[in-house]
Amino acid sequence: MMKYWILAGFLVLATSPTIAQELLAQDSIAEQVESDLLAGDSLTDLTLFALPPAPEFVPAEETPELVKDRLSCLQRTIPLTYTSNVHGFVNFFTIRNREYTRLMLRRKDLYFPLFEKSLAKHNLPDELKYLSIIESGLNPRAISRARAVGLWQFMSFTGRYFGLHNDYYIDDRMDPEKSTDAACRYMKQLYSMFGNWELALAAYNSGPGTVKRAIRRSGYKRTFWEIYKYLPRETRSYVPQFVAIIYAMNYAEEHNMTALAMEEPMHHDTVTVRTYLHLETFAKLTGTCLEDLHTLNPSIRHNAIPQTGKPFVLRMPIVAKLNLEGNRQQILDSASRTGRQDVELVAAKSNSSVYGREPIAYKVKEGDVLGTIALRHGVRVDDLRKWNNLRSNMIRTGQKLTIWVPIKKTSSLLQLPNDRTYTVQQGDTLWDISRKFKGVTVEKLKTINNLKSNQLSPGMKLILG
């Protein structure tokens, strides 16, 4: 008997509850499709005429033999094994949820060139570029129920392990370039651990520990399909989804699926920011719109770039860069003064447990308990649990914890004995001083001396770096 199931707002016809349940289990697909549709990010945005669309011809389900043969033609480094589960997901992407596949076809040119370049740099299979479709629907701002973030869905701790910083202002997990490089390094590490791409993919989804336990429970079998029944339900579906989306993206025309329009990267240039910057003010003064800045810089979570002492590469539309070059210092000065106190106050209130702190990594030693670790570092047990997504006070030897400790007030720049200094003379300006010393800019002088304006006083000592 045919049954209908609701999946992400679609009425889905499934021949068996097993396939429907497997589909419903996939947060990474279902939630993303739903969020895209609710946001209006569907093909209806591209309607050019008011006339109702003609009924679409949807090809019938392909035979197992044909799907298997097509997969064999696509297979390169990573095995594209055909199973009934794979076929079920092929039907999902090519028949029951064609709009999702069309959306991915429309978005792929935004990110696939970046993925291909990074994968080639790390000597990884090109097919891995399709994994981000399963993870995030090619949405750099995607956030799962488990708080995994970005194109490659990094959890906070794993992201920090691979160098992806996140705080109130900036989340590197949403930065396409940084997160893609981190994902490549992570996948390389997983493959080196298991020596099998299907197992590496499973470990990317559920963690290497989960896959190792499944291997042990299976009697030390060494392939994904041999340990399949010992894996969590979501992970059992993860590899079949990956295989099916590769099929759907490469045989879209055979299933009468074509994107009506392609999204392309916005032409842009960059500027290096070394101080606080109010994004809306910067947008107005450079003649661009705030939405374009957020699109080009998805890692900026709110409306400002903080002053951290580290440079931030801000992407901007070409027109903004041209306007900036004509009045660079005044624009940056204005954007560095606007709203700073208010923004920092909101940041402090939104996450008081980490404001004014910096993260350190701590490896749990034998005999450690959360209480003693918290006492040793001057933090609360509740905060330790929050920072590390712990559901209880249980920890294990060797476990890595992130602890946010107070930032040292004294800048390391002031502790360097060989820093060059300059004593301000009557009539000096930051511009005059920057011209006197090689490698010194106005922005650098303001950043390392913590200057909030361009005003100087005779006798003031400036660090030149």
C-alpha cells in the first residue's frame, strides 16, 4: 500500500516506510531544504512571467541496472557502491525532491571552484566537493540542531582544533575559504586513520570514535558496508546520500532537471582591517549595501569587526573599493568610531561567560574532575560544560577541553625590549610619522598603540613595531 510522508514541507510518496524514515532522519537535508524555502530561496524567486508554469515532465524511476551502470561511469577514487538504500536516495534527489537538486545546481558555481582548488592542493579526491551539499546545502551560514556550523558543519571544538576561531563577532566556520581548508585537513586525517574513503566519510559524520566502535562490534571488519548495521542510523544513510547526490548532480539532464539560472560569485576586492570597524557605516561611506558585505563576508556574525590585534581581510564589491581608495583614511576613521561602545556592550551581554577571555586547550589527566579543573583555572563548572557541549560532569582521561581564561591586560608588544619607539613632536600627525619610517602605516600606529583617534600630544611615545 502506498503511503505519503511529509518531508521538509513536501508531500513525499514512498513505497516503504523504511525509505521514508531514512529520509526523515536526515537533518542535514530536510532542515536545509525547509530553511531555504521559508527564506524564499527557491526557483519561484526567478519567475519572469506571471503566467502559471507548464506541468513538468518527471521521468519515471530508473531501473537498478541503469543506476548501477551510471554510477560505475562516475566512479573515480571514492567507491560509488550501488545498494537499494542508494537507489532510494537517488529517487529522493531526482523525483521526490527535484527542487532541492535544482537549487544545488544553481549554487554550485559559487563554491565548487573553491572546493576543487583546495582539494587539489591537499591531494584529495575531487568527488569530496559534493559532501558540502549533504552537510549544508551549500549554505555558508547553515546551523544544525546540534550547533554545527558552515559549509562543512564544524562543531565548535572541532573547528577550533583545526584553527577556526568563533566568538560573538566572527565565526571562521562560516568563512568559505578557511572552513574548506580545515575540512580538507580533517578529511585527510580521517583517511589516514582508516585507509578507506567510505569509512572516512562515515567518521566525518559521526566522529572517528563511533566508527572505531562499529569496527570492533563487527569483529574488526574493514569496510563501510560490513560495519553498516553497527553504525548510528544517520551515519548509515550518510554515505548512500553522498553517492546519490553525485549521481543526481551529474545526471540532472537525464532526469529533466536543469537550473533556470546560475548563481555566480560577486566581483570583489579586499581591504585589510586592523581595528574595530562598523560595517553599516563602512557600507554607507563606500556606496555599497550592507547585505552585499554580509554576502561576501559570511563569517561576520553581526554588524562589526572587532579590534583583536589581528588583521581581518574584508571583501567588498568593486565599487566600494574604488570609493574607498578616493578617501581611505577618513572612511576608515569614521567606521572605526561609530557605535563601538554600544556593540561591545551587546557582545558582553550576549555571552558574558567568554567576554574578555581567550580560549586555551586542556587535556584531561587521570584523576581530573570538572570541579578541580574549574578551580585551577578560575572558571565555573557550568561554563566548562557550556563551552564544551557537555551534558553532564562526566569526563574521561585524554579528553580535550576548551577553557576560556581572562585575557592578559599587558600587551605582548609592550614586553618586547627591542620595539622601536618615537616621541611625538609639536605639529606631528600620524600621517607625518608613518612617512618617516619604513613599513609603518597610520592603521598600524593606531592599532599597536591602542589609539581611538588621530589626535596626538607632544611628548607622547609611540611604538613603531
